[in-house]
Amino acid sequence: MLRRFIAGLALCVLAACARTPEPVRFHAEGMPATLADWNVVYVADGRLRLNARVVPYDLATPLFTDYAHKLRTVWMPAGTQAGYRPEATFDFPVGTILSKTFYYPRGEAGTVLRSADPGPDLADGGLALDAVRLVETRLLVRRAEGWIALPYVWNEAQTEARLMRGGELLPLTLVGNDGSRQQVDYAVPDQNQCAGCHGTDLKSKAVFPIGPKARHLNRSFAYEDRRANQLAHWQEVGYLGGVPAGSLPADARWDDPKAPLEARARAYLDINCGHCHSPRGAARTSGMWLDAATRDPLRLGRCKLPIAAGKGTGDHAYGIQPGDPDASILPYRMASTDPSVMMPELGRSVVHVEGVALLRAWIAAMPPYDCGG
Amino acid sequence: MANKMRLAAAVALALALPACEKVSSVSDSASPAGESGFAAEFRQQLLDAKPGDVIQVPAGTFHFDRSLSLRADGVTIRGAGRDKSVLSFKGQKAGAEGLLVNANDFTIEHLAIEDSKGDGLKVSEARGVTIRGVRVEWTGGPKTSNGAYGLYPVLCHDVLIEDAVAIGASDAGIYVGQSRDVVVRNSRAERNVAGIEIENTVNADVHGNIATGNTGGILVFNMPALTQQGDAVRVFANKVTANNTGNFGAKGTPVASVPAGSGIVVNSNDNIEIFDNDIADNQTANIIISSVFSTGYKADKASGEFDPYPERIFVHGNRLSGGGDSPDGLDLKALKVAMYGLGGRLPDVLFDGYVNPARAGGPQICLRDVSGVVNADGPGGYKNPSKDATPYACSLPSLPAVDLKRG
């Protein structure tokens, strides 16, 4: 009896210390209470580690979330792969688990740092927990009936993330490079709010991933052993098929000073706004579409009268007054933290100063145009 | 030997604990810190909701620090009365509305939503919406910092709003946008910028309502570059009185152009019938007919098929009195003095004068049983206004009633 107990313990120790965790587990139904039930990422030896065949990825231009850094991963069941799509989210197989872990570099005395996200540092096999504070890990899981979104929130001890379907407000102190402090009510969305962004087709109400599209993924990534283009890597590991020959769509990096201003601004608008502001999204009510496919200047906001902006207009007459960011509604709403004014409506509680600067520069560079008002 | 084994076990256990990180902390925030009791329970019920569910809101005031949302079809949310069951969003920190609904066959009744940061109740892309006996109010009175819309169905089909109350919205108290087959009845809108606003909506009946103390009482608007154009709206048997509150809407919004003292306003919409209303004491004009050309719109080929001209407007059989005596804004004040003298007043109907010159038969704005009309000559820079009522002495066939088939 005792011998068996000890043997069992020894197995556990071996399993953990040899870093061969249980394989990823796809739950075809239900809502597991802890992130560990999925075994996609796990904590061991002071790091948040990725399980076998869990592939990290990054986006050319990401959604802004209160300066949180993000570790994104994809996993698919053995023998399955996603189908390439030129514009839409890839066609992922049933069983796919996407994870996005939101974290901050740690500052002094329980604060976190307000900094640009250089991409996850996975050297030595994972995010070092003495250097970063994990906030939440959101899963998007592809089941037979469609995608389900599950938000898991990390505990203070950083040992476990538990399902938090009701969301919550997490008070954080962000400290800037210059030492400035900012109190933040970081909002973990409730499960219905996940669909506020991921319900990219308002009519069908279905939830879809937003990031894993060709144009966002078409960039290089520093894998543990090498640097490679993500689309090429996904094909090599068998996660992506049906990729056409020739050049593939690629978004600009919003913060790449060498990229054209227009491309940077449109990439920023696409990933931060285009999931709602599209012909099919929740903000199609506004008549303002900011997704990558939209070309019509009026749809993009030029001289566009606001509809239901309420005080979100900031007393301005048009979405974009070309050449005049100060007279344009778009940067005004981006620069607000009032829930009834700010855009996006969800997912941030502080201003993305650098993002606002980009969009202001974009509008300022537009040739002046008489909107007529 | 046994001791040794016990030691080994202890060592193994000690090793296992930190390595496996199995230490779980039970005290972790399993429920949202800012919401407790029924509020937390209600949020959970919205997440778990299934078709056929009736979610009861007991009498009492329940506080939320974040917006709520519902995505399951066929759900009823039922309170104990619009002055008894209160969802309060005072001090709300996140979310652009109080409750956001994206679900079909939705009923909400007998409760109140107070002090949301943004819109009170937004229902988007839904078929079959009933809002009954719901009060949405900003309790600090009219303020620009109040949320924009009180009740806000948009992109909906088959909408009934009845016995509702909307107070203090910085845009419209009751707003139905880009929807089809709509009835707003027996409701009260006061001290909003717009009391009741029907925008880009097809087939709507607005009747039996009271709109008072707003900037504008009842508005029927059509805006460019949206999913559909408005058409076929009947406004009848309402009491639209003394909507003279100064416009506290943010500039740029469609309602910001509404002068204080507007009774019923039709803007760029076609096929409107206004009849059997009591319209009184709206100090700019009891009825205004206008175009978005008056509010900063510039014809643009990108606007596609948009028709900015109000056409086929039939006003008849209303009981009109007072009003027009103190129009809002220098231009209208000057117009009044120039046309009617210092002690005079604008007639019942004010028309901005934008017409489509290419339209055979003119705009077909038919005005009966009114004290008069003034065409302000907006297109001519307001230089040659006219009191000639003869172009408006016509009739139009009545519009059919909207029948939602639910009594």
C-alpha cells in the first residue's frame, strides 16, 4: 500500500520535473473550471510553459488592451489542419484551441510596467514568472457547433487560472518609463462580452477568432530554436494547408516607422476596430467601416456624419475631417476613457497614446477636403 | 524501514509540491468584486440564459459597475415594476451601455435602468422585441454627461415599446434606428434632447405617447450612409407639448441641430403621416420639416441612393395651439421678426425649403388644419422666406397601420 503511494508520488514528481505534462485536452463540451483542465499552457519551474505542439504566434499589428503584453498560441488535434483563407479567419478544424495570455512586465511593489509589447520572450521554455505578472488567459475553442470563448483569470500566486464567466475589474497600477503612475481598472470581459468583439457577424451571432488571418500572421516570429515566417512555420508543422503560391497578404506593423503611414493606420484600424466596424459587424449601425477591405472614403469616415455617437462626437461634425485631427471624431473617441465616449467600447480603460498619435498623423496627412458643413 | 519510507514519502511530497505547482488558493476572486448579491446572480443568469427562460428581477435597487449583455434568444427579463426593480449603473466603470441585447424574441418588462454611462438598453439585430413598462432615467436631470439613448433598438424587426418612460437622455429618450415594423405607444418621454426618435426605420407607428419638456418632442429622421432609408411612419394621437428644454446634446449628433422648442420634426424622411395629435406650446415651431442639408450634409456620390429630401409628408387633423413665439437660434429669431414682427410668432409649420428640383410634382408636403407654414429658404441662404401656403394645400392617401399581431 505504502509502496504504491510512494511510487505514485514519484511518478508525479518525475512527470513534473521532466516537463512531460499530460497532453493537451480538448473538451468537446462543458466549461472546465480551470485553465489547467486544458493543459495548453502550464506553470512549472517558475515559468508559464507551452505544451507539446502548442505553437506561439504574434500579429503584425495587434489589438491594444491597456498595454498588456500577449502570448498567443494555437493547437490543433493531431492529423488536422486549418484551411487557408485570403481575407477571413482561417478555417480551423474542430478541436482547435487558441489561447491568449495577457500579462505585464512586473514593476516594483506590485506595480506593472506600461510598455510596448515586443512579443513573448519564450527563451528557456516559457514566460518567466518572476519577470511578468499573468492577468488572464482567454481561450477560443472550436467545437462541432462553433467557437466558444472562455475567460480564465490568474490568481495572485500565479499558480492557477480559474474560469471567470462573469468577468471582473482588476485594479492595476501601470508605471511608465518616466515613472508616471496610472491606476487602471483592467476589465476582464464577461463571457457574453467576448462576443462583443468576436461576434464579427452580428446576424449569425457566431463567435470567430479575429487575429489568425493571413494578413495578420504573415510576419516572422522568434521560435525557441529559430526565427521563421509564421505562415511558413504553420505549414511546416502541419497546421495550415491550401496556401496558394506567390505573395500573400501582409499587414504593416503599426509601429514600424519604415512602413507607409497609410498602411500602418489601416492595419491599426483593421485589428482594433474592424471586427465591429465592418459591413457585417456590430457597428454596421454606424455606417462607418474600418476593416481592411473597405475602400470608400465615406465609409472610412471621411466627412461622415455621426449617427448614434451621442456625446462621443466631442462636438465635432464628422468622423474624419481630412487634414484636421482636432476636428475629427475618430481620434477624439480613441483618446477618451469615458465608457460612453471611448472607442473601442470594450477592452481598454487607458488611452493608447501611441495609437492615437498614429491615427492623428494619418488624418493630418490627408489632403484637406471640404466636408460642406 | 517504515520510518525511512515515511521520510522518502515526505521528501517526495515536498519535491512534488513546488514542482507540480499544485498549491491552489481557494480565496481567489471567484466572484466579481464590485457586484454582489442579486447583481452578481443576475449577470450569471444572463450568461446561462436559455430560450424560454424568465429572469425575475425582484423589487430593490441593484448596482452594476460594468455593462450587462444577453445573447440567448427567447428570454424574458421581468421586474416587479418600473419604479420598484432598479438596475442602477451609477458609477459604472466599463461598457458603453447598461444592458446590451443581441438576441431574438426578447422581452423586458416592469423594471428601471438608471444612470448608465452610455445608452440605457441597446437591442441590436433582433427579431421580436418587446419593451414594456420599462423606465430609463438619468436621475440627475438633463445633462450633456448623461448617456445618449434611453431605449435603443437598432437593426431590429418587429419591435413593440409600450408604457415606457425615458427621462434625461443626452440624445434620444426612446430611439428606434434602422428597424422595420415598429410600434411605440403609450409611453412618456421627458427632459431628453429628443423625446422619441424614429430613424432610418420602415413601417413605424408612434401613438398615444406623451412627449414634453424635451428639446424636440418626436423626431422622424433619415440619415445618409446607413443600412436602410426610413419610410412609412405614422405619428398620431400623441401629446407633444412644451418641448422647450435647451439643446444639451453634443454638437455633431443628428439631434444637436434640433432647435429647442420643436414639437414634431421630420428630417429627410419620406412617407410620413402626422394626424390626431395634440401639439402645443413648442416655442420654435409645433412642426418642423427639414433636410439634412440644413445640418451639415453635403451631397456626395459615395452616399449612394440616399434621398436627403423630405417628401410625401401628410399633416392633418391635429389639434395645434401656441408655440412659435420664441424660436431657438439667431437665424430663426431673425426669421420670425422679419416675417411676423417682434410680437408675432412662427406658424405651426416650419419648412427649411430644400426640395429636389428633379422630382415631378414637387415634394408633396401636404399640410391641412394648420395655422400656416413658413418656408425658410435654406437653399437660398434664408434670404427669401415665404408664407405662401398654397403649395401645401394637398392630400395624400393614409398610410396603413403597423400590425405586430400581438394585441
